Amino acid sequence: MKPWQSYLRPSWRKVLSDLIGNRTRTLLVVASIAVGVFAVGMIAGSYYIIPSDMNDSYSSANPANIQIQTRPFDENLIRAVERTRGVSSADGERTVSVRMKTPDGDWVSLSLIARTQPFAERIDLVKPLSGAVEPGKNELILEKRTAEKYSLGPGDVLELKLEDDSIRRMKIAGTAQDLTSGIGGMFNNTKGYISDESIEWLHEPYYFSRLLVRVAEGDNDPAAIQAVADNVKDTLAKDGYEIYQIQKNPTNVHPMESILQAIIQVLLYLGVLIVFLSGSLISNTLTALLNQHLPQIGVMKLVGAQRRQIIRLYLALILSFGLLSLVIAIPLGSWAAYALSDFAAGLINFPLRGFRIVPQAILIQIAIGLFVPLLAGIWPVVRGAGVTVDSAISGGSHMQEAPAQKSLVDQGLGRLRSLSRPLLISVRNTFRRKGRLVLTLLTLTLGGAIFISVFNVQVSLNHKIEQITKYFSADVNLDFNRPYPIHQVTALVRGVDEVVSVEPWAIGQANVLNEKDEVVDSLTLLGPPANSPLVTPIITEGRWIQADDKNALTVNEAFMRKVPGLKVGDTIRLKVGTRKADWTVVGIFQFTGINDLIAYSHYDHLARTLNYTASAAAYRITTLDHSLEGQTRLAQQIDARFRARGYDINSVEAGATITNSVTEYIGVLTAFLVVMALLTASVGSIGMAGTLSMNVMERTREIGVLRAIGAYDTMILRLVLVEGLLIGLISFVLGALLSFPITHVLADVISMAIFSAPAQTAFTLQGFVIWLGVVILLSVGASLIPARNASRMTIREVLAYE
């Protein structure tokens, strides 16, 4: 005994002796608790940090409540909108598309955004980061992501190729961060900002095509925003402006807040699962510990210790395990919460307020680190403290009741005759402590099932993305700011090599009216040609549009949420331009992730309704090369061809761009899930190491006998390794089976969070193969220390063991 230990009460010396007397066991128990506490701390901390900082940064940027895409306009329309009832301020925006030469010599697309207002007075402010806060004439402010991607900064000069193939050089005056782009900014993050004075210098006509509006009152009230939006639409209609697209947002909630919250909740569920598994390991370990300590309990009772004193003693030991785990898990959990938040902030593009401790997360960690071990250990402790003195000292225990007859497993093992004697010993030892084996298998099985499910979920979500893209599966999307004759556009497009077909689409906006002809919502109308091969709808009710339909619509499932009770055959009153008419719903289709109202009609009828005469503003092009590189190359050729002839282009985009971007971010999400699955698996591996250590300890005399009759070190080592490998392989089979229902549930939860619709469950062999390799490595790794300890025991040590 060390001198300082003499000052402790005997009970505390006993606790301290149990903690430091078997450091391996203490390490395993503390690690199993700490993993769960760490996971919950990481997720709970980010759950508080991310939404708070994201919404605060969004609100501070003076975000637009209403965004309207329309035909070109000037400051006169902006002033008219500012005079509209309910409007606080308005601004015009123009995007000039150029190509910039990167430091590596490649040419990439760059969107230059111009506004009528100075930076400091703008709607949708950007946050200055370095250099000038305002671009001078013929200068630009580069957005943070673009600057970081190409290692550019203030003072650098960009070489730009304009739409007419002329070259301009612009100085980078500074860098800034876009705080309001939402999910759209995740897919179009190569951009910069210029003053409106630079538009004509870039050989572009001076106009704006996007209107940004802030409401005067109720900027967080959807009803108030809708009322102002209706007033603005009336103002635009009086001046003859047609609305191509409209978006409405409150100012206190980031556009991606709901998606991110749902994803973090999924991670939180997995964190709770890890805590549950940690609890099962604690119960397992304490049961074995109390079995080992039965003689000590008998002696304590013999000298007068009461049952409640013994219970308090071992509960103090459990609390000590919990406190040690908190010392490790709280700092690591706080650091990981900030790291996860910082990663999400970089992904979504918002600034964090800096590293900080989240008190709520720490309180949750303390509650879990102290109470979960107590709950897991109370039953083994109570049972162990209740053993009689005679039974404890003699080494017996009612904690491990002998079965009245052999179980089916034991009977099956008894029939094994073809295995070698060492292998047979390993197999039988694996099933000797069935309760302990079940708890160990539980952790590894759940970890494996989640790990495999993550890969399956990624495939399921990719299939969901493919379903969405079937509504616009063109290789190149060509959109103008005003309609152009179909025969002209088609002839020019077909002049580009590798073009297969061209489809004109009619696209417009409509107002949904109630019985009193009052506007209640807005609707986007899409008009592809009847039987277009570029649209493969998922029909849930009714049918798709047909060539002979008049005033017929196939609507998306958002109508079911916004117009309860709507069914096929009902009519909806719409105002398209100045025309008011009843339209019949002939079908309902699934278009996931969109809460706005969308409806399809066919081109011929919708074009007449929109007063198009053999013309269109949107064209969908099919090419021979369907790869992203091929689509991008042809999009650039088509873009240059039309701009050289003076066409007023809104955008020319490769069809696979959005698909690839969404797939990339889905991959980031599944990476989070893989981390959680690995944490779960780590709990399982810790449990396996603890199980094998306890098994070796309980079979110390058996190992001594084997050594006495000639078993050499490698044989003893192999006995334990085979036992661990067998546990791992059994858990793999069980985990593979359990992954099927978990995949279904997890895919639906994540798909509902992102796309507002369930996913079609899909499976991939990749997850099964990777997990098999991982579980073999975990099994061997978890077996090494117990196996090494067993192989190093001398005959004298093991035969003298008590």
C-alpha cells in the first residue's frame, strides 16, 4: 500500500484497488462508456451549434422574402415595386456568364452577379472576408468557395473570355462569402460579384432579370409574405411582365435548416443506439467482475458487511468508471461537435461564431456517462450482493444458474466429432457463456447491420435522384430570357455536331384562385411536347397528359398537402397571365423534395395559353455523348453559337450537373453515417476484447492444464484467436440479415428528410464485402491482447491461480 492510500477508508481503498488492479478491464469498461458519451456529445453539440449559427448568419444577411425571375427590366420596375403596398425594399439582379482562366490554365464557367444597390445596402448581403468590401468599376469580388478552390485572392487578375469570345482582364478587389444561397449555392458555387457599372464593359446589354423583394411587416410570416407577393405580381402584370419563377422565404430560417435538422436527428438516433450498446457491455463486464469477486464478497459479509454496503461499494466503482469516461469523452465530444459543425458550415457556406462549449450537450453527456452505467450495472450488483456467505466463499453463485438440461446449442456442439481437438475447444468455449456471447454479438451485429445499411442507403438515394432526373433528362438545357421561333432555334442547335434531338418546352407561372377569384397560391406550369421521351413520370393516381388534352393538368404531390382532399377529376381555377379558367386534374405525379406547386400540360395547349406563336423560351436537347464532360462541352458550343448571333440567353447547362452535385452531397451524408457505424463497431470490438479477456481469465486453470500436457504458446494463442474470429463471423451473418430491415427504415427516414418522399430500398454487395473484411480485422485485433496474455501464462502461474 502506498502511503497516501492509508488515509483512505477501506471501502475507497477497495474501489481504488479494483480500478488500478486490473488496468485492462478498467480501460475496456471506460472505453465502452466513453465511445457512447463521445458520440452523443458530438452530435448533441452540433445539433445546437449548426442551426443556431446557420439561421443567425442567414438573418443577418438581409435575405430576400420574395425572389422573382422575369424578362429583362431596368430600375423603373424596381422603383415601381418599391412603391407596392407591403414592400420594404427591392433590388434587381443580373448574372453575366463568362469563362475564367484558372491558374492551371483551364477555362471554367464563372457567374458574375451584378446588382443595382451598393453592397452595404443590398438585399442578400455577402460577408466581406478580405480586400475591398465594394468592387470598383471593372473589378470583382470573388466568392469564398471559388477563391479557395482556385487559390485566388485580392490583387490577382483574372483573364475572362466573354460570350463573344473577346478577352477581358478583371482585378480581384476582395473576397466575400455568400450567406443566402441555400441548396442552390451548393450546386453553383463558382461565382463573383461586380457593380452594375461593369455590365456593359463585359459586352453585355444593361438590364436585370431577377427581382429581390423584402416585405415591410411580417417577414417571418408566410401569409404576410404571400400577400405581398400577390401585390408584387399585380404590379408586374400591369407593366406586362410575365413571371417565370417565384420563391418565397421567411428571414429567420435558412432554406436548408429543415433538411439539416432531420439529418442530425438520424445521427442522434445512432448515437443513442451506441449508448444502449455501451450499457449492454457494462452489464456484461460487471456480471463477470462480480462472479470473479464472489470470494471477496463472501469475506466482506463474513466480517460484518451488510448487503447495502456492498451495493454502495460496487455502485461507487461504477460511478468511478463513468467519471473516468467523462474526463475523456467531454473534451473530445466538444472538439468533435465543433469539427462536425465546421464541416457542415463549409458545405452549406455559412460562418460559425467560433469554438464554444455547449452546456446542453455537456449535461446530456454527464447524464449518460453517470446514469447509463448505473442502470446497466444495478442488476448484476444487486444479484452479486445477495449471494450467501457459504456460496460466495465456496465459489458458487446463483448469478450463473446451471440449466436443468443441455440446450440445443450444447447438444449440437456435443455431436461435433470431425473437428480437430484445439478447434473443438475453441468452438465450445465460444458458447460456454451464452449470456455474455449474446451481448457481445448484439453490439457487433448492430454495428455491422448499420455499416452495411449505410452503403445500401447510398444506393437507394442515388436511385431516388435518378427518379427525379427523369422529369428533365435532357443532356443540355437551353433557356432564353424571352421566346424565340422554334424553327430558328432548332436549326441552329442541329448545326452542332452530336445533337440528336431538340424539344421546345413551354414554361410559365400561374396563380391558383379560390371561389372568389382571390389568389391563394402560385403554380409553375411545365409544357413538354406530348409523349416526350425526356419525361418519365412516377404516376401515383390518374394518368399523364395527352396530346388531345385541353385545360388538363397532371399535378405534383405538393397539391395533396396544400389542397387537402384534391383528387383526380377535380378542377382548379387558374389565372395564367390575364386569363382565368378552370383546369381539370387528370393525374398526380411524385416529384420529391419540392413543396412548391408544379403541374404539367402539353406544349401545344400551354403555348397557346401563354400566347406563344410557334416559339418557346426553353429547349431541351439530347446528344450522343451523355457524360458530364460531353454535355458540358456541347453546352459551351451551343452557348457560344447563340450568343454570337445575339440571342438573349438565360442559361445553357449540362443536364448531369445537378445530378452529380446532389450525388456528391449524398456521399457526404453517407460518410457521416459510416463514421457512426464505425463508432458502433468500435463498441462491439471493445465488447469482444472484454469478453475474450474474461473468458481467458475464467479458463486460467484450464489453460494451465493444457500447458501441462504439452500445449505450446502458438496453440494457446490460436485457441483464443479462433474464438474471436468465430464470434466475428457469427455477428457478420446476423448483421447481414438485420441490415435488410434497417436499410429500409434508414433509407425512408433520410429520403423523407431530403426529398419529402420515401425511397425505394436497394442493396449493394459492396457494404457486405467491406464489413466482412472489417469484422475479421476487428475480431483478430480484439483477440490479440487476450490471446497474448493467455500464451504468456506459465504452468506455475495458472495452476496457482485463485
